[in-house]
Amino acid sequence: MAAELHVELVAADRNVWSGEATLVVARTTSGDIGVMPGHQPLLGVLESGPVTIRTSEGSTVVAAVHGGFISFADNKLSLLAEIAELADEIDVQRAERALERAKSDADAASERRAEVRLRAVAGH
């Protein structure tokens, strides 16, 4: 069994992160899933939520992901997201303002996106 897996985190508009990892945790419609090297083949639908990637170097990459698909085969994991932002890229104050705006507008989808961004930063 290989000690690492190749990960590609891709958004609709760009390649967000790629590299080698020992563990990836993502939220799917079936619940949270952890994928390690040698995992059985997988195809699932991503829910909005943080994705955590434990890199082969021992660091952790966290991204806010909003919808998409996850697939795994032959130690290659693909996360194809509608929107994905690395925690390092998220402007916390802007996300907090967006959350307040969404709450006052009763916009549940925007509120969820803002909450996921803030959770990704907090988990980072």
C-alpha cells in the first residue's frame, strides 16, 4: 500500500491545490469521509464544508468548498468543486460582513457560504 495519495483540488475557474497527501477529509452528502492511501474507489457529491488535506510533508491545508464532486481511484483523489477557497485566501472580515448581510437578508445560501469560509479559517 502506498504511503501517500495524489490530490487535485479544482474549482470551476482554477486549480486550487495539488500535491501528495496522507489523508483528506471532506463532507459529502453521505457525511464526512476520510480518504487515505489504498482507499476503495469512491465517487460522491460534495456538500458545502471545509476540506482538510494532511500533506506528505506533515502540514495541513484547509479549504472552504461549496458543492461539487469527489472521486478516488488508483491513489488519485480529485475534488471538483463549484467554488473552493484556501483558508489562507479568505478575508475574515469580509466573510463576517457577508454573514451579517446574509442573515439580515434571510439569504440561507449566502449565510451557509460565509459560515463555511469562517469555519475553514478557524480550522486552519
